[in-house]
Amino acid sequence: MASHPLEIAAKALSLELEGLDLSGRLAVVASLEGKSVFTTSLGIEDQVITAAIATGRHDIEVSTLETGRLFNETVALIDKTEETYGILIRRFHPEQDDIDAYAAKYGLNGFYDSVEARHACCGVRKLKPLARALEGASFWITGLRRGQSGNRAETPFAEADLERGMIKVNPLADWSNEVMAAHVAAENIPVNPLHKRGYPSIGCEPCTRAIKPGEPERAGRWWWENDEKRECGLHVAEAASAIPQSPLPASSIAR
Ligand code: SF4
């Protein structure tokens, strides 16, 4: 049961967003007091949200984590998306000192050797840059969908991220693959060419493979690990505990 003010505010916001379309959901969040940041991985869901932010001119910052290990196709799509919509996508990179320290301890590709080493790499290349991308934000918009994996089956439209001290908004939570594909075609939204080559979920190049027919969408991510709930830590609450929190204005909580 919700008891923290942030949880109460998130629950109310989730109910408010439920009956709206995507642009309506984004408009509501953008109208709230406090900065809204959308972090895009350039996946198909994220392209749908970026297009909606740009065409609706919603006051939402668009950022991406340039890990240094992305596919060339993904990097090219950042530029193409900026050109298509006339927007700026803020790029957040890992610190070179952190990469050097990681390589000295685990080896540059040490993430294949253990879950600990993999989490350490995601920490350096994703979580620390994410903390910078979300600095000062009250609302963090993501492309999470319930259909992406069993782990995400209960994704609400808005949820409290107590570790980061903000509300996470998932405006595509109830979208199916079919609805998304039809929307992308109708709106002519640029997407990563890798999707057509069997990559429904695309992360860093060394940690993503194509999936076989019938496999779950995220089966190609960190495929060598056995944990069914494997994630990079971006959307796992405990992973944020070491990250500086951002204050949420009281007026945002009350809305
Ligand atoms: S997905 Fe792989 S390469 Fe990318 S940050 Fe995580 S472990 Fe490192």
C-alpha cells in the first residue's frame, strides 16, 4: 500500500494517465512542476516517445547514454532522429577514468566473466551517466512496456523511484508490439535497422544478440547469463542507491 508521499503522488498520476493517449500523457507530465527528462536508448519504443515529444513540442528534455559500446547503427540513429525532428538529444558519456579503472580490474570485456563484472561495467557506462542525465529531474520518462518481459508485466504508468527521489513515468506501459508497429509505420518514425535483423531489444553491441523466432523480446540481452530477470540496473530500484538524489518539489507531489 502506498504510504510515502512520492508513492501516493505516483499512484494518482498513474490513474490520471491511464485514460489518455501518448501525447496526452506526455502533456500532463510536462505540465507538472519540476523538470522532466526522457532517456532514450533509441529502441523502437523510445523512438515513438521521442517523436511524440518533438511533434507535440512537449517541454521534456531528451537524453541518451552513449556508452561507448553502442552499435554503429544506434549511434547513426541519434543523428538521424535529431535531423528528422529538429531536436537536440543530450549525450551522456562515461568518464574515461572509470573506464580505465574498470579495464584494469576486469579487462575491457570482463563483463562476460561474471555477473559482478557485468554490473560493474553497466555501472560505469550506464548508471553513472544516467545519474548525470537525471540531475535535477522530478520526472523520468521511460519506454518500458508490460509486454517486454515477465519482469516488466506489472509496469504502471507512473511509479515512485524512492532511491532517486523522483517519479518514473512509463507512457507506453499498455502498448502492444502490434500497436507500436502500426504507429511507427503510420507516422514514418525512423527506427534502428537492426530491428529487422532480429534484434527487438538493442543495447550495447557486445551484450546484444539477435533472437530466434519464439524467444522473448529481451532474450538477446546478456544472453550468457541465466538470470531470467537480468537488467542493466537502469530500471532496478536497488541499483540507484549509490546515485545522488534529486529533490521533487512539494507542488509536484501534491498534484
Ligand atoms: S551492456 Fe555490456 S558493454 Fe554495455 S555497459 Fe553493460 S556490460 Fe558494459
